[in-house]
Amino acid sequence: MAIACVAYINCENITLERQAADAKLNRSRTGKGKKPFEDYYLCHLRASRGEAGAGEGQGGEHGFRYDVRAHFRRLPDGRLTWVRAHQRGVGHELYRPKVYQVQ
């Protein structure tokens, strides 16, 4: 899990933005004897070149709609990018949900 998190953060299309904790809220918390909030990061995902958004495309080569899990993709130049979960075959009304069995 930790390796997957580091790989996600190191993707070419992920940027991190540091957010400072609210000073007024921290003063209030310390006054009540609570631990102050620490700074945190926001992950921003930008679409890769050539990545279609949700609902785009015709889905002509697929016989039905189906779900695709989010995954890492290695580009031809060696960079790593994150692909969001989406559906393929969106031009079809027939939908086959993916069912996973846990044993």
C-alpha cells in the first residue's frame, strides 16, 4: 500500500499543494487543551494528453458498456501516469457491471 501511495504521488500528472492549517482554529483548539491541526497536502490530478474524459467517444469496438478500474499507465517515454476509473463502450445501452469475488 505504501509503495502504491508513493508511486501515485510521483506520477507525472499529479501535483501536490501544501495547505496551512487555519491559525484561528488552531488557537481555539489549543485554548481548549486539544492538539492543533497540522498542515496538509491536496493532490491535484490533471488529465494526461490524449486521455478522454468520462462520457466521450463512441465505443464502437466494444459490444457493451463496462467499468475500468483506476490504474497506473507507463507511457512510451517511460513516465508514469495515473488513469482514473471510467467506463468503456459508452455508446452502448447494455451495461455489464464487473463483479469481484473475494475468497
